[in-house]
Amino acid sequence: MKKIKFYIFLIFAFNIICAHANSGNDYLIYVSSSFDKHPTYLKSYSIGYWIPQASILKNSSKSVFTSSASCEKDHYGRLILSLEPYLFYNPLMKILYGGISTKVYGYNGKIITTIKSEDEVPGYLTILHEKLIDQLYKKILTKLQNQISSNEAVNLYLKQKNGPIEGTFCLMLN
């Protein structure tokens, strides 16, 4: 009987350690899959491209927000960032304009703040448009990271030492 109790205790302790190990992320990143299901059409003179923005934005956000994870079950973080991208290409000026509207969610499921970041990148829209869009998104996400770290509402929330948020919250955002 003592061995059974000991093994149950070990399993319970291991589960607690794993839960705390997953909570080391600062952000859980959520990008709606509708941005892939309904791609944006960018036109460069006679050639146009359908751009699935969600997959490009998810990859860019992983490289900028190093201590982040995708907002899924069994992932934990201090804040949830819901990212909504938009793009526009001006073929005469050869400039790609873009922006990301970000809703920052806290532990209780309420929006802490909404932040908009915009920027532009010069370049030709070609068949390798993912590189240009990735470059733009990384530039915007770097600005966004600076805006989040200097935002008073976010800093006030983080000082309260709330527990980590589990990623199943993002199922409600669909």
C-alpha cells in the first residue's frame, strides 16, 4: 500500500512540475486561421498574389517573441496576444505597407489594452513575396514588442503577479 501511495505521489508531483515548466512563456500568440482561409490579394501591375497571412505572421512572431508559444492547449503564458494583420502594396512606389492590431488579454479573460503598429518596407512584390512580408512583419512586431513593454496598462497588470493563462482560452477567440 505504501508503494502505491508513493507512486501516486510521484505522478502527481511530476504533473505539477510539468505544468510549471510550461508556464515560462511571456506570451501566447494567437492568429486567427481565417487569415489563411481567406487570403489577401496583393497586385503588382499585371501580376497578383494571394497571401495567406496567418502562417507568415506565426513564423515571424516566433522569431521576434522568443519566449512565446502558440496559443494552444497545454501551453501557458503571462499574456495572450491576439494579432490581426493587414497589408497593402503600392506598385507605383514599390512599397509594402502593413500593420498589426493587437489585443492583449490577461488572466481573467478581459482585454488589457489594444495596440496598433504600422510600418512599411520598400521592395518588389514577386513570386517570393513571403520574404518581403516576413521582413515587414518582423519590423512591425519589433515595434509592437517595444510598445507592449512600455505600455502602462500591461506593466500594471504584470506587477499584480497573476497566474499563467492556459492556451484553451484562445478557442473562444475563434
